[in-house]
Amino acid sequence: MSVDVNCGKCGEKITTMKMLKSIKDVLKHYDNKCPMCGQKLSTTDFVFDN
């Protein structure tokens, strides 16, 4: 199973995870910001679609 992680503001796909890891680990890699628009990302702002 894979999961797309998208920015809630601009919809940019940040990454696709094939193995689930914590959202905190994903966000840390991007300094808690969307690499496309700079929107601050929070673990409480995510919705999982598959």
C-alpha cells in the first residue's frame, strides 16, 4: 500500500510513502513546510486518502 502526502494549501504532492512512517518523520525532512508554497505543515492538518 502506498500513501500520497499532499500540501493542504496548494495540493502539491510532497512525497509518496510505500512503507508507512510517522507524519512527524516526513514533515521533519521538509522542515515542516510545503516545499512548493512554503505553507507551514502540521500533523493535525492531514487527511489520508488511498
